[in-house]
Amino acid sequence: MVDPRVDSEVGRLREVIVHRPGREIGRLTPTNHEELLFDDLVDPGRARAEHDEFVSVMQDRGVEVFQLRDLLETTLEDRAAREAILTRTLNERRLGPVLTPALREWTAGLTGEDLAGLCLEGLTVEEWKELSPVRSLVTRTLEDEDFLIRPLPNHLFARDASAWMFSGVAVNSMSRLARERESLHYWAIYRWHPRFRDSEFGMWSTGTSGAVRSAEGGDTLVLGDGVVALGVSERSTAQGVERLALKLFRAGQAHTVLAVVLPQRRTFMHLDTVLTQVDRDAFLLYPRLGPVRTMTITHDGERLLVEDSGTDLVAALERVMVRGLRIISPHGAFADVDREQWNDGCNALALGPGTVVAYDRSPLSNTALREAGVEVIEVHGAELGRGRGGPRCMTCPVLREPVG
């Protein structure tokens, strides 16, 4: 078994984690979809069909695809993993002292498969009433359709809660309460699932929640040769970026971090909504991003050193990567280019150097990529993209080959 390792954004992809949208996607309603971070309701059947197509494309290119639900089910068969997840999911802080013991008693008899369903899909007050006569102040002050345990539809975007960098992984603190428990599931999988339990790798962070400390995977680009780009964005804070950089430096995994300060808007939720690497020397860039502040973070053996690196993102990338770069951008009317960026046109997943998967609803970006010599494999994304995430967002690469 090869130990997990990701040294770049474009090395041939060998293993990846994804999450096929399950029943939790059908939990989105007109009243809760914004709270659960989706801009619109999703057709569950079509979303699953689109995701299956995406997975098939990767498998056809020799990628081993791990389904998050399968990983979680196996993990929950381990007694220690089960206890760790239940302790953090069903506790008095979340549910109160009346309901918590009743839920713990009920879950004691669940299989790993059923418990994984509970963790991913959540539990409503109405469903609890059908399972148990136990009522509490909590249940009596909620409506039947309210959740005692929130569903996790954003697990679809596997990149954010878990990001592999070099010979280790950051299980990330999530900035939004709706995504908090995603990190718990990855942490348990990496500790107890046989694929990871028996492998050698580092853990750069363990997903303790808190907005001030957040650093999400969509803001992480592994540029290679000890260099990482980290976005300071709507979802990742400066504090979180500094903490992650320090852990990488202390572990000897990186020597330079390029911090990219994005506008604090949902349009630019993560760095990979405007910039993704598509070849050894090529990036897909949203052309209307404009000047952004960049800073170079290094370490002198005792403390972090932060220096301004200007507002020209391309020039800053070339400095830290120590080579010239090709920048590929879509061309068209402002409205068309902006709409494509909103629809994840810049969020391409590299399967290898010069080969990417992209949504079919990004014709301008896909045309620009092909004209630059990049192979583009298009997949449908009309439903999957409603949560603001593209092919890169939906994948957590675990193993990539070195770039030759």
C-alpha cells in the first residue's frame, strides 16, 4: 500500500475521496437552503446522475475513487471511532441533558451503515418522535421539520474539510456552523479506517472549529517544491492561514507560503474559485479578479516572517515558483465571463499535467484551455453547481504521482 501523498496540483491523480449526494441533498427546502449554504434547491436524482458521470470519468482515467460514505461506514464499525464521533455529535451542548442520553441509547444499536446515514443525513424532530417517546424542552420548542442533527449537504464539496499537502493532511476548521461536523468525519476516517490507519502521514491540523482559526481546502493550492498558496477569503482567515503555514514549516514540508488576500465576497468564496493549476507551468485565472494583495510567509527557525509581495498575483506566483507561467483566461463580454466564474468555470480539476475535468457550462473557459493545449473533459454540472462548487471542489486528492 502506497502512503498518501500530494506534492502538486497536477501530478497524475491516483486516489481521491468524493461524496455522492445522498438523502441530505433532498433535505434542502426553500426555508433552510441558505442556512445550509446552498443558493438554490437541488434536484437529487439529477445531482446523483451528474456525480456518477464525474466519478466514471475519473475511473476511466485510472483513478481509484473512495466514496466518503463507504469510508465512514467502515470507520464506524471501530468501537473507538464510533465513540469519538458520537461524543462530538450527540452531547448536552448540542442537544441538552434530557435528549442526549436517549439518543445515545438509541444509537447504541445502530450498524455502521445506519449510523453513517444519521451523521450525513441528520435527524428531524418529527423523525425522533417516531423513534422514541422521550421529549425534552429542546424538542418541545422546535417545529417538527426542525433538525436535531443537521444534515451535511456540503460534504459534496470534499476539498474543503480535508486537504492533503505533501506527506500529510490538514483536517480543516470550517468557518460555517453548517459544515462544522464534516471535519470530525475526516479526522475519524484518517485515524481509524484501514486505508489510512496503516499508512504513514502527518496531520497538519485536526479540525477544531472556530471562525478565527478557519483555513479551508478550497483556499489551498499545492504549488510543489515546498511552496503552497493559501487564500485569505470569505471562508479562510488570516489567523488560520498563519497557523497552517507554521505547522507546515515546523513539519519540514514547506519553506514558502504565498498568502493571497481575496475580496470578502461569496463570489470569491475560495482561492480555487478564481485560480486553479492545469499544467506544470499553466494556471486558469478569472481575468476580472483585478489586483489583489499577496504576502510571502517564511520561517527563520523560530518565528514566521511575513513580507508584502505586491498586488500582481501572476508575478507573485512566478517569484515563489521560480519560473515563468502561462496564464489562461476566458475571453468574452463582462457579463458572460462573470457568469462563468460564478458557475465554477475556473474550478478545474487536474487529472494529470495538461488534462482537466471541467463543467460543460463553462464554454469560454473550456475553449481557452483547449486553445492553450490543455485536454478538457467536460461533465454536466447544472445541479451539482448549485452549492457553488466545481470539479476541484468536489474532490479530495489523497495520492498523486510526482510531476516529471
